[in-house]
Amino acid sequence: MKKKLIGFFICLMLITAFLTSAQEIRNEPIKYENKDVNTISFDEDDVPVSALVCKPILQNVRGAIKSMCGIQNVATSPEARRKGYAKQLMFKAFEHMKFHKQIFSTLYPFKETFYERMGYISFPQIRTAEFRPTSLEPLLSMNISGTVERMQINNGYEIYRNFLHEMRKNLHGMGVKADTELKRVKDEAQYWLAVARDNEEVLGILTYKITGFWKEIKVRDFYYKNSQGKYLLLKWFASHSDQIKEVHLPIRPDEYPETWVYDTLWGEKGKIKSRDWVPCPMGRVTIVEGLNGLNVGSGKISIKISDEYCSWNNDSFLFESKDGTLHVEKTNDYDCELTIQGFSAIIYGCYNLDDFKFKEWGTLSEEVKTKIQELFPPAYPYLHADF
């Protein structure tokens, strides 16, 4: 097992693992990752046959910005599959995370059950609201203070970047890639940027493409500070009602666009769909002792954790709220036992505690459930970063 930056050779191996023909290999551009990522490979006769990429990302988890490792490009060449290489790579990846003090890890799985065995739990699926801009026309007569300015993303990149970082401070689960990689959005310039402002304050942004006349606006990013910013951008969509047939808008799990403007999302007028080209993102806690500082509720609970892949988490920990901030320390006693999957589920906050028994994550008494819910209220993670 070797850990090294091997650039072109690993990228070529990834391509040959997934593309349909040798012709595609010749036409596929090879992009070299930035210096902050780390590639871990497994070799046969000094030739890489299996690899993954560890990508450092800062993520908001319950109001605290923590170091997170995004796992990307997990691939094994066809000739080397079914030998357990991917599992061995993940062991090495977790060691890498421990060394670099990366408290969390996320990924987009090729198969959820494969990574669930490694401690990851699924987030709510990314959804898209598809609706006709004509449904939003009532907003055109509404007096909403502020303006929306459209520009090319390369001209408004700093506005875009700064607003993402500002939103990350408040959105649980949100991760934003490093500037060296995020800058590709500017350099490739594939999107328009619309910026909602009032008195020079940026209240919301969206990035999008238009597929053609009387076709679709396909939105990539849709973020707003408050309802004023949201309705300014919705009103901007309405101004396209004579040119655009449909808007495709990504929505977070805590957003309910059917309540924004009536008669928008039912029947032929529109629908809400799960994103069908990628599974749910998944995440897990990699270093339990690194959870100090999360914003939590009240009370305390002690939990004995079992973690097959990160052995340093196999211990009992006391989790206590001190003025709304989480404090973690080891203890000899415990109120319940949880697998790392169950523990990650209560930290990210998007699971029903009654389901844990059926998932074999742990059996919880009613008293323990109450303690968990008071300390770790339900939450809805939204990763944002795609990789």
C-alpha cells in the first residue's frame, strides 16, 4: 500500500475503470488536482490498480466549522476488482484523516450499503423543484425592496465565493471546497450569476444556465439570507415567463417551495423530484474527541461507541452541553451503546431514533432517547460541495 501524489497515472486509471471505450480515453481531458488533495493508491507490481482521493473541506456541523475529508474518485481497474482493495484503501484514508485531524468525512457513494458498513450514514436526498415561471407572475406586481443584477460568473466570482462562505456559517452540513478548486467555477465560466441586493447588501445569489428559448433555467446554486432575498430571486424567475418553459431549482431538505407561492407545484404546474443522477451524500464522524465546540441543546449523555474502521473511537465518551456548546471527554460509564453509524446519525441529526434498533445501530431506552433529543435536536444536513 502506498500513499502518494501520482497525478496523471491515477487519473488515467480512473478513466479506464469507468469509460466505455478506448476512444473515450483519448478524448477525455485529464485534470490535475490541486496541491491540497491527497491520492491513496494500491499497487500491483508497482502499477496502481485501485485508488481514491482525499479532499480537505471545511464543513459546518451544528454551527461549528470543522475540518472534513471528502472521499472522491474511488475506483478499481476491472482486472483488480473483488479483491478487497477499496476496503483497504478506506482503512488508509481514515488513518490519513486522523493524522490531519479531519473530524468528519463525506462522500457521494456508488453504493450506499457499501459505505454504511464503513460507518457512513446517508443524508437527505438532494431535491429539485421543477415549475413554470408563469406560476410566479403574481410576484411581478409585488413591491419588494431591492434589485437583482445578472452577470457572468467570472465577473462576479468574489461575490459568489464570499456569499458561499457567509452561508456556510449558518447552514448545518454545508461544506465549501478550497479556493484553489472553487476557482474553477470562475475559470470555466459556464454559469450566469444573479445577485439580489438591497442597499448594496447581498441578500441572495443563484448560478444558472439557460438551455435555450422556451426551454429551462437550470439552477446550480440558490442561496439567500432571508425571505426578502428569496422573493427577489423568485420574482426574477417570473420575469422570464415569456421566454422560459420551466425552472429547475435545487432545494435543501429544510425548504418547502410548495409554500412559497401557491399554485406552483402540483399537477402539470410543477413537481419536486429527487436528484436521480447521484445517490444521497453520506457522512460520518471520524474523530469523536474532535467534536468539542458544536452548538447543542441542553443536558448530557455518555455513550459507548464501537467503530470497526476508526479504532481510536472505540471508547466511552461523556457529551455535555456547557452554555450551549458541546464538551467531550472520555468516561468509564455510559448510558447506551451505539455503533459509529448511530452516533454519526445523532450528530448530523436527520434520523428517527426509533429506527436505530431496526438498523442495528443500538437499542435506546425512552430515557436515553429524551437525553439525546435534548442535547442533539433534529437537524437537516445539506452538503453543498459536490466532488
